[in-house]
Amino acid sequence: MKKTLIIILILTLTLSAFTGCGSPQQKEAVAKDVLDETTDAMGQEIKSPVKVPETLTIVSTAASITEVLFALGCGEDIIGVDLYSNYPDQALEIEKIGDFNGFDIEKVISLNPDIVFAGNGLQHEQILALTDAGLNVVSVEPTYYEDIETSITLIGKQVGKEKEAEELVQRIKATENEVLAKAKSLEENQTVYYVMGIGDYGNWTSGEGSFINSVMEMAGGICITQGSELEWIDYPVEDLISNDPDVLIVSNWVLEEDLLNDPSYKDLTAIKEGNYYYINPDIIERPGPRIGEAMKQIQEYLLGE
């Protein structure tokens, strides 16, 4: 059961990313994956409400969006979330509208929310269905690190929390600046690799342009997957062995026993020297308010603190 859940979680993230971060042709056909101040991640025009209702009802179809909404003080306004929305604890008590990659359209419509904050890419067809049903849908899930600030700002405008959104953005920026300043003190930058899945789960990791790679690089690491064609990849084991990273950052979903016994990993320098460190995937794989926490933790690992 746990193995099945891990596979589902990995596929959810990677398939979502593939759909939003594929080739230029795919991006044009499926989604506009870069956010700006006037259009959402699906390329739809965003109009800030003239006046936000005092009683606003919200549905969130992505865990990262749910975290932003709670950080802005909108937790009590949320009436529906996806199955992976588990932070903060209050999110667990909110009615579930289904999986990230296949939420229940009829369920969302029945809730009749004032606004639906959606992901992009993998949710493309569901978003269109909700829009066709007359619901107000705004696609705000970031694909790239630089989109996180824009996403928070857009959500804040839609819910009347512009001040809170700006404060949240500034907190993330402050952490980023602190980490970048500390990274300059590194005498030598170590090569690093994120272990999202191994073995039967596929050798999944983050690639060039992904927000995970951006975070690891700002922390002071050199990602061995830099230059990859995709942001999320099933990395060839021969490339992993050849590049032999100094440090492994490992998702908590990966069992240590499996990591140490996997033939592709057991002879890596990072494994032999004990330079592998575990991290909560929720803080590093979600482009949300806790991304700064992930950045600081990874830097502590790189510095040996």
C-alpha cells in the first residue's frame, strides 16, 4: 500500500511538471506555464475583483496553493481541497475534491465556490470544464522558482489580502537573501542531486529549470542534472554513477534501507562518506510558502551544520 502511494505521489509531481514544462510545442498546446501580473498559468486574463466579498468561498486544487491561502489568513474561507493538501493540520479537515491529477469536477461545481485556485498542465481539461460550467477559475500554481512570488501576489489580489501577500513574499525574499549571502562564503561548491525516487519507482529527480534545482543552487550546490532538457527526469543510472555527486538530498519517501542497498547508489561517494540527507518532500516539492525553509535546510546540509 505504501509503495503504491509513493509511486502515485512521484507520478503526480512528475506528470504535472511534464505537462507544464515540456517542449515549446507542448507548452503552447497545453498551458502557458509562466505567470505574470495579467495572465494566469493557463494564459487566461486575470481581473482583480473590484470588491472582494466579505464571505468568500474558495476551492484549492493543489497543496501548494492551499498552503499559500492559509499563510494569507484565508483558511476559514476554503471549502474544498485536493487529497494532498495536508498542511497546516486544519487543511486535513476540509472537504476533499479528489486527486491533484483528476479531481472531481462535479464535486467542485456542487460546492459552488466564489473562486477556484487551480494548478496547470495536468489539470488543463478539468480547468476548462469548470470554466465552461461558469465557475471563476484562476490557474496560479508556479512552475519555476521565480513564479512563486507572482503566484502569491496574484492569489492575494483575488482574495483581498494584498498586504499579507506582500509580507509573505518579503519573508521568502529575506530568507533567499540570507541563504545567497551565506553561499558566497563557501570555499568550494559541492555537486548535489535530489533523490525523488529510486528502484521500482524510477530514478526520478529534478532537472534544469525546476524550482528544486533553483533552490539547491541558491543554497550553494551544483546540480549534476544541470543542462537537462526537462525540468523533471527519470535520470539514467549510468549518468548518476558517472557524475558521482558529493551530496544527496533525499526525499523522506525513499527508505534509507532501499537507498543504501540500491546497486546504483551504494557505491556513490555521497553514500560511502555518509553525505546523504533527508528532507520532507512537502517543503521542497511544493512551490509555496515553505520553500525558504527547504533552502535553509539544504544549505545546512551542504555546510555540514
